[in-house]
Amino acid sequence: MLSSTTRQITDAGFRRRFHQRSLEHQRPLSTITMAFTVVAYLSFVATRSFVGGPVVALQYRLACGLCLALLVMAIPRTKTTWAFGAIGVAYTLMLQAGIALNVAGLASPLLWTLPAMVMVVMGAAPLWLTPTHFLFGTLVFYATGLPVLLNLPQTHGETLLVCWMWMAISVPSAAVFHFGFYRFRRNHFLLEDRLVELAATDPLTGLQNRRAFKEGAEKQLSSPDDSAKFSAIFVDIDYFKSLNDRFGHAVGDQMLHDVAQVLKAKTGADDNVSRIGGEEFALLRRGGLRSAVEFAETLRVAISGIARPDGALTASFGVAEYRAGEGIMSLLDRADEALLRAKHSGRNRVCAERVAQDDVARLKTLQAPHANANAPSIREPVRQPWDDHYLTSHFQPLYSLSHQKQVGFEALLRGERDDGSMIPPVVLFAPKPFTSESDLDRASHALHLANAARVIPDDAWVFLNILPASFVAEGYADQLAEVARSVGLSPERVVLELLESHGGSVDDLSRAAAQYREHGFLIAVDDFGAGHSNLDRLFQIRPDLVKLDGELIRATSPGAQQPILPKLVSLLHQAGMLVVVEGVETTDELILAVESNVDFAQGYLLGRPAATITPPEPVNRRIDHAFDVIAEGRTHQHAQFESEVQPYRLALDLAAQAYSGGASLDEAFAQLATLELCISCFILDETGRQVGLEVNGMASAKAGDSLQPVADPRDARWDHRPYFRNAVLRPGVAVTSSPYLSLASGRPCIAVTVSVPSEQGRCVVGVELDWSLDRLPWPAADSL
């Protein structure tokens, strides 16, 4: 790679830049030097007036001085090197003419002429900007000066001597002065240029640094052309920190260098490109917002072709257009805001600056065609123009299982083309450069409320999905309430479904929820069981309803393969929250929802999303049928459960009688231990501690070692268990527990216990049964 100095010297524009800089530096020096020469010339004129002999008229000599003075005054106004050189040539020739006018008539003109002509050449030598100026100016001076010398009165042979002295003294001296000074100026310029480059360049990427970018951008934006458009592009490498953390800073530096090479290759000479810090780059280029977005997309594709050790490199882009009168930092702030949206929307994408839209104004636009409440088209759906299509509303019903009726409708966004065909969701919700996810979210609220006011029954809720970013936006609670009231919907009829899978600060969400409740909105947490959901978030936000993710209805406990839905619903009810189950698609899932005491259900089995409201009667009958199935199944299940447990009750009664009669543990439990499901037989004293050793049964061999630290029940106290408490409350009666996860065996178990008197006082005799077999009945209301 060439050094910086070599690179500058071989640069085609180096000579032009050097000479232009020399002109800027030389103008003040030349002005002072040449002005001093004018003073010297006037002194020469005055001195000549005191010497006898014929003399040229004073006005001619002073006119020559005036011309010299005018040339001096022209120097500060010179803009080009050729003009500066032309003034230099004219000045030396005018000096030569002035010398000739002043020496005319002298007895010894050479005493005056030769020193003056030598000093002119030597004094002017450092002032020539370029070697070309020096050579041309000196040649012209000698070519015109030689006839002057030859025409002076002189003795025989004096001419050759004078010319030789003139050339011998002035030529070498002038050359040394000029080229020495030229080299000094050139080296000074190289050093200055290098220092400027180092001060303005990021050493890693070779791009401008932040300071140089800001200065250059301010200069561009201060252009007097008011019609010129500029746009800023903010670039941030995605997941850059992971590169340094996982692969080292050398890999990170290489990625920065590669991105810089892409930016250099894709941008032109008029583009202002910079690395402004860390993994962030900025560009300022001519053109409007759309052309800048298209260019940013080109850069995004090019950067995605850079390989990183764990895949492909990606970057996020924010674009903003310059507004008249603003500074570069304000422009970058708006581009940075767009960049943040690009990163929050999933990264590896381009987002343009956001154009704020008033949702109330948008709603008025939607309402305009239907301003007349008595118009026949009052029931026609409202559509919102969006990009190259329309946004429309579809509604999916929610049913109260206990009431067996429609109680609400969730508004879902759909995209529709001019011909009525639907746009796939992957296209509709794909990130767009000019609209953010939040923009689409807010537009959907105004649209859904306008449509809901036309088709939703007056006694039903309207469920609106809302992003956390929209939910916590300053003033949006007031704005949304105004939107609802403007279409005739009371906020009390609107349920805001906070999308749990999109995260958000729980403190901010909690504070915002209080503001929405002041207007009367109900709050629901959607997608619980997916994304960022956890109980702590629920307890802080305190929603009125919790919508369980559809996968939870199909989730089962390990081993026993029993549904976890019943206990989860019970937990949420105890926390004061109503429960909605989504994704009900089969009759079995509907039956489970009813059996689990779910409040509301939603899913394709109960109704698909549609632009119109479907009659609820068929679904009401389906829900009623689920209740009938549960009622019939509960009786059968109870009978089956009792038939499985009854042999163990009878065997336990015999064991308890034998133990009370003085039999040993092995003798008392001999028959019970031989039954198929028996894990162990035990006796607990009145404090719940085990008496003696347990007697292992037929099912004990299945026990694993995963719970070995707690596998010995003799170290524990069990009087807090329901099977102990219930036995003590009903002495002499064998009681059966609900299924539970045994600490001793690590398996789903059922305990059968009976409280009987003994020599040490009242004790509880029990047997633990293995309830993990698929054939065993499991009460639907029970869980692990």
C-alpha cells in the first residue's frame, strides 16, 4: 500500500490543490513585498531628480509607479494561479520599464541599471507560484532587459562584460531562491495536508471521522441553492458486540473495514461518508427521501454479502430528509430515530423517518363517506388506503362458556387489493421503509373502531390488539379514548389486548394501564405463555383478562401426560383475572376448556375471522354439548377411578387392623405390597413423621435415582399433606388423595390413608400408588 505522502504526490489533483493553497498563502506576502518595491521605486524616482543631466518627464515615471501600485492592489483579488502569474510578469516588466525611464540621460547608467535589474530577478524569484511561472517570467524579463542594456551608453567591450555579470549573478541566485522556496512551500503543504487528513480520518476504515463529517455536512447544507435536496443515512452493524465478544476485536475491526469498503465502492465523490463512532456510519447525499431509501436498500444488500464467522453480516438503516434551516445534528437525530425502529423491527432492514399522523384526523377521514347516519351505506365496511392496497377489519367471536353466548369480537387486520383479493399476512405485516409497525398499529385502531361501531352488537366487547410501544406512548390513552367516543363506542366496551410476545418495560406498561383504566378501557394480556410472558409481569400489570396462548391448551405435564390448563386457570382466577383460551380448534379442546373452568374461548371451532358477524346459535349448541359430555364423562370417570382404588382401600383396612392387633409392619403389609400399583406402605405418627421402615411394593422397582437426595421419606415430616390431614379428620375411614408428584419416587402418585389408634397414640397408615400408567383414570379437575 502506498504511504500517505506518496499517495498525495501521485494524486492527479495534488498539484492543483498545492498551487491553490500556495496562492492563498502567497497573496499576503506578495502584496507586502511588491508594495515595498513600489516605495523603493518612488525613492529611485526622487533620487534621480537630484542628479544632473537630461531626464524623462516626471509624469511618465510617476505613471509607471501608478501602474505598479495598481498591479499590487490587484493581487488580493486574484482567484487563479494563472492570473497571479500574469500579474507577476506584468509587474516585472513594468519595473524594467521604470528602470529604463529613470536611467535615461545619466552619465553612468550601468551603475544604476545593473544592481536594479539583478535585484528584480532575485527578489521576484520566491514570489513565483510555480516553476512554469518562474521560467516564463524570467525568460521574458531577460528577453526584454537585454535590449535595454545594449542601448545604454558604454565603452568598447563593456557590453559583453555587463551581460555576463548580469546572467552570472542573477540567474543562479534567482533559481536557488525560487526552487528552494518552492520546495519549502511544497513540503510544508505535504505536512499540513497530512495533518489535516489525520485529524479528519478514521484510521481503521479510512473514512472521515465524526468531526470532519459534521464540518463537511454543514458546508454542504449551507448551499445557497434552496431547491437542493439532501438526505442522511444512518447505518448500524447488527449484533456487532457479539463479534468482539465471541471472535475477538480483530474480527470486529475487519468487519468495520469491509463495511467501509462497501460504502466507498457504492458512493460517489459528492457523497459525504463517515464512520461516526463504534459500529455506526453516516452518509449525507444529494436527493430526496425515496431515492435515499432505495440507495440504502442497495447498501443493505451489499453489506449482507459480507461473511462473518457465524454467518452473514447485516446492518440496519435509518433515513431522513433534510428540512430547510435545520442543522446536521437534527437531521441525524431523525435518521437515528428511524434506525432505532429498524433495529426494534428485527434488524437488517431500512426504515425512513416517521411522519407523525393524528389518529383522530385519520378517523375523520375514514368517517367522511358515512357522515350521514341515515345513509343506506351505513353498514358498508370502512377501508383505509395503505401503500398500494387497503386495510380492512375482520372480527373473530369470543364466547362465554358458562353463558354459552357471544360476548366479544377480536378485531383482526387484513389487507385487500383493488380487485378484492386478500394480501398474505407475511406481506401485509412485512417491515416497510416509510411506515413503522407502530404506524400500522395505530392506523388499525382507528379502522377497527370505525368498523366495530357498525357491525358489533351493543352488548359485546371489542378486543383491540395493541403493541407495547403504542400502549406506553405519551398521550395515546387520551387519543384512543377520543377515537372510540367519536364513533359512538364507550371505552368501557373496548378491551385492549396487550401483545405479550412483543415485550416492553413492565413498569411502563403498568403505569400506562392505569391511564387507560381511567377512561374505562379494559386491559387484557395476549399470548400469555409465549414470548416475554411470566407471572411477575401479570401481577404488576394486573390485567382484567388473560388470553392464554393456544399452545397451553395442548400442553401436558411430563410423565402423566395430563393437561396443565386446569391448575393454570385456577391460579389466574385466584389472582383476580378472567381467562380466555385461544386456538380452540377441536371438540376435545373445547371440552377441556369447559372442564378447566375457562371463562371465555376463541378459535376456529367457534368462529373464523370474517368481515361480518356469524350467527351464534350453532356454536351455542356445540358448547352446550361439551357440557353434556363432561357431565356424562365425570360420572363414568368417577366410577372407573373408584373401581381402581377400591382393592387398595380394602387391603389397607386389613393392614391397619393387623397393625393395630400387634402385627409387624412386614406382616401387616404383606398382602398390600403384592398389588400391582403399590410403591410403598408406611405408617406416620401423630406429628407426621414415619414410624419404622416403609415396606416396598410391586411398583417400587420403577423408582429412579434422579430424586435421590429426597428419596428417603424417614427424614421428612408429612402432616402438611392433604392425605394426612384428611385421614386425621375422618378416623377409621380410608381416604384417597388427588394425584400429586411424589418426592420419594418422582412419579405421579395417589395416597390411600386411614387413621387408626396404636400403642404410641393415633397414627396414619397409608399406601402410595403409582398413578403414571396411561390406563388409569385421572380426574380432569386435578393436576400435578
